Amino acid sequence: MGPPGCPHHIHPCGFSLSPFLPPTAFSMDEAESPYENTQPAPVAQDGSGDQPSTGECMAGAQEMLAGVMGGVLGCSYWQVSRSLQDTSREHAAEQGRLEQELSAREQRLEQTRLELARARAELGHAWRDGNSSRAALELRDVELGRARQELGELHRDVQRLQGELNSSRSTVADLRACTAIDCCPSGWLLYRGKCLFISSEKKTWEDSRNECEKKYSQLLITKSWNRWTVPTFLKNADIPYWIGLQKSIFPWYDYGWLEEEDPDERGVSDAWFWVDGSVYERPWQSKSNGSCAIISHGNIKPAQCAGPDDLHLWICEKTAGPSNPFMA
């Protein structure tokens, strides 16, 4: 008997060729073998019944060996072909798997590219928005500085206006304090306990003093006022007014403390006196121009009063009160 899957090669002379077949020949099924099983041919016998001769056996053996070798080569070709088919199918499956994985990775790469482009666009918008916000912030800082400066100026204006308002309120309060009991004569103004008369015609200082005396009053004395209590109408007025202050000659030995020395060495000197006889505590220099005083823009200044052309308006004052015997 030959190996399974290959033809049975038994020589009619009685020897088998199985030892000469390769081991792979025995792994083939008979159904898969390209060769059909053949039965050994009956041994030819002649009429005498003798066995074939040695030459015939050798020729038959060679012929059978050639057939067996052809079968063995066919079995090997079939096995190699089958192995190549299996390998080809495995390679095809691996190629399909790799193509699917490559496609998935290409899709992920495209998605990553889109996300990167979107991130770049958002970054560009954020950068532009940041620049715009920075510029807007700098502009707001400038505006804030300007607003602070304006606020400071407004605050100073408010303080100034508040001072003026307080002064006006005080003035109005003083002017209206005695209206119910008629403490000042008609045409006079009440201010800080004084009734003030403001003239509408110009006169010399002496004539102005005489007019005040006719009204049972005197020229204005401002020694109790400071720059905060001067009436607003006197602070803002461009018109000068005569007041009750004049430079006079007095015995030097009585008021020697006003001058360091006797300028004329005759025992007399000059000083500024209010019309009530009190000394002006802030005299000007001895060489000041003028012998009488005026008030202008709230400030006291010396002025010439010796000539008939030295004319100014004047202000009279007297104490306010319902029992004032000089009310006219």
C-alpha cells in the first residue's frame, strides 16, 4: 500500500515504493489528491506461469518510480499553492484592517486640523479683542484722569460758591433781621448789626463826613471786618467809596510808638485814625500817596482828598436797633 492521498505504488515484482516517498505525501486526503488510487495490475502470467524476467522488472520499476515522482511533485505543488492562498487571504485581511485604521486616523487628523483652525481663529479674535480692550482701557484711564481733574476744579468751585453762599446768607439774614421792627431807616441796609447808607452822588471826603453827620451817622468804619466778612457788593464793586479813615497830625509824645523817630523833629508826626478816634492798626508807609482812605474791591487804600476835584461816593453807618434815637 502507498501513503494516503497518493496512488498505491506496489510493483508487480513484489516490492513497495513507499520508502521513497516524502513524508508530506502522507498528509494529503485521498479526496484532495490530484491522483486517483489505482490498484496494482494483475501479474501477467503466461501459459507456463513463470514470473517476469529481471529486465522486465527493472523497466517496470523505473516506469513506476517516474510516476511516483510525478505524483510527489503534484502533491508538493498543491500544498504550496494552498499555503500561498492562505497567506494571500491573511494579507488581504491585514490590508483591509490597515486601510480601515488609516482611514480612521485620516478622519481624526482632519478633525484635529479643523479644531486647530477654529482655535487659531478664536485666538485671533481674542487677540484683537484684547488690543481693543487695552486701547479702550487706556482711553478710559485718560478720561478718568480728566474727570478727576474736573472734579477737583468743581470741588474748589463748590467750596468757593459755598463760602459766597454762606456770606450771602449771613448778609441776607442781617439785612432781614430787623425788617419786622423796622430797625434801619428807609433806604438803609442792615449788615452785621449796622445800618449802612450808600450814596448815589460823589463828594469830597469832608463833605461826605458832613452828610453822614446830618444823618446822625458817621463814615463807615471797617476795622471789625476781615476779608471774609466784607459785603459782597463791596468786594465785587469797581467803584471806590470814602470810608471814615484819615491821616492826621497828633502830638508825637502821645503816640510816639507809631513812629521810630520824629520825622520833622518838631514834636509832631502823622498817623491814620478812624473817625471814632481809634488808631488804624495797619498803617501804610509814611510816604503813602493820599491823606484819606477809600474801599475798593474789599481793600482799603489811601487816596488824595485835599482838592475839590477829589470826589468819590461814600458810605455812612450807624448802629441798628428799634430804640435808635437817630433813625430818620
